[in-house]
Amino acid sequence: MSELKTLFLDQSDVKKCGGGNISKFIETMEEVFSLHDKGDYILPNKTVLRWGDMDSESQTGRINSMPGFIGGKFNTSGIKWISSSPNNPFKHHLPRAAGIIILNDPETLMPVTVMDGTLISAMRTGANSGVVAKYMAKKNSKVLGLIGAGVQNRTQLMAIYHTVPTLEKVKITDLNAERAKNFANEMKKVIPLPFEIVNSAEEAVRESDIFITATVTETPIVKSEWIKEGSLYIHVGSHECEFDVINQSNKVVVDDWGELKHRGVETISIMYKENEFDETNLYAELGEIVNGKKAGRENDTEKIYFNSCGLGIQDLAIAKIVYEKAIRENHGQWISFWDQPSFV
């Protein structure tokens, strides 16, 4: 049989197959971090296509190529190809990020599915923070501060709410006050908590037990003197905090230190390049904490900082689950690449 058929899954198919299930995403990301720590993966460096230097990404955007293999029960290889254009929501009424994921058969290496990666990418980024909060937020965390009212902080909020049942209030700020207001109005429908729209990053950070930055800022917006004891800072964007924020943290945790150094745009990566961060001061990669090799939060006074660059193996793990469910439940459309290949 020489015919090659590939299953195409659009975003509605992905949703039908669990693409909006934050609980499943968090569970899966925890397993991926465990496999990452065990070394059961292959992760070539992320390749970034940009039109200028690193700073240009905040204006003209970028496209990331993220190939990989993840073992364990997933046993799959593939790639996520995802663009990010900061002006899309404002000029074109399109998402800032849009992507596709391709999975390959583990034996033949032929492509078995092509699917929307936009939803998966946003959800898995939020789910990462759900895993982080599970191990490193104070047990009685009550206040969540969000800086940035885009898609990313929507999934961040979903994940933190799922993982931290003691939450009592959400603070949200954005440079565009109308976006912050819309964010609060939309998220109230799914997160039954009071929302407070605040006027600055400082107000979002001060007195928050957990705070998250998910912005496209070109200059740092978080200062160390705003951060209270016992807080957890989840850094999702690029250069979003001053160096002192990291220096005064009791624990500095990342997803993959090698990938962060390679990517080079996050605050901690910039610090490292400028000899302002000694990598011996890195406390752990998250998988070490998930697997019990390192402790997570040990007391209610620790200031913990977490930064991630995002790993293609996370997208592939979720895509494999979505694909398997699509096969079982007959979702998607089959595309034939050929009946007989021209050359063998």
C-alpha cells in the first residue's frame, strides 16, 4: 500500500478532541516536564525567522520553527511552525500568533496529521504555569496579578485558577485600558472571581501572591521593590523585568536552560550574556522539581522566579493526544498526498 493519507484537523476539530481542556493540558505538561528531566526527548534548538535583530520582533514579529521528539507514552516526533505578529490584533483583527503542528509516524516517519497549532500553543503555555503554581505557589495564595490583557494571560488565568483553589481576586492591567476591561468582562464568564482593573504594572504586582507578565514590551516593566515576600513570579514574555528582580529571588527556575541561552531574548538570557547572571545560581529546571529531585516551595517567605522559552515537545505531546482522539472519534478530514509516489 503506497498511498499516503494525512489527517487534517482544523481548530474546531482540535477543540472537539480536548484542545480547550485546561485540566488535561496541565496533566500532560507535568508528564512532559518529567520526561524532559529523564532525558526521554530530542529537542533541536528553536529556529527563529525574523526581519531584523532581536528587538525587531516586538515590531515586525517572527516565525518560530520548533521540531522535536518526545518519548514515554507519546512516542511521537514532529514540528510546530508558529508566527507572531504583534500588530495583528490591532491592524488586521487576527490573533497575534498562529501556527500549525505536523506529527510523523514513529516507524515510517511519514506525516500522519497536520493540525491547527494556535489553540494548542496558547493552552500549553498557560498549562506550563499551572504546573509551576502547583509546585511553587504558596498554598493559600489569594491574589493573582496579570500584566497584559492578550490571549496568553487568558490561558494563564485558566491554568492558575485550576491549580490554585484558594484564589480570591484577579488584578489585570494593560497599556490599553479598553483591552483590560474587555479581558475582565470575557473572563468573568468562565472564572467566577472578582476582577480589578488596575492602572499600572506596579499595582498588578504589589500585594499579589502570584503575578504573571505576558507582554511584548521592549523594556523591563517589573521592579524588585514591588515584589512581596512569598510571591511567585511567572515570566512569560521576553525582557519584562529588571535584573534585580531575578537577583533578589530565593529560587530561580526555568523550563530548559540550554534553550533559554540559545533563544537569548528573555531577561535571564540577557543577564547571562552580559555576565550579570552566574548559571550556578540557577536553582532547577522544572522537571527536576516535578520528579522530586529538587524541592519546590519550602516556606511562605521565598520569592520564586520562573521563566520559560517554550518547548516544541510540549506541543507535540498534546498534538498526539488530540490526534489519537480524532482517530477514535472520526474527526477531521483525510488528505491524500499521493495514490502512488512518483519515486521510491
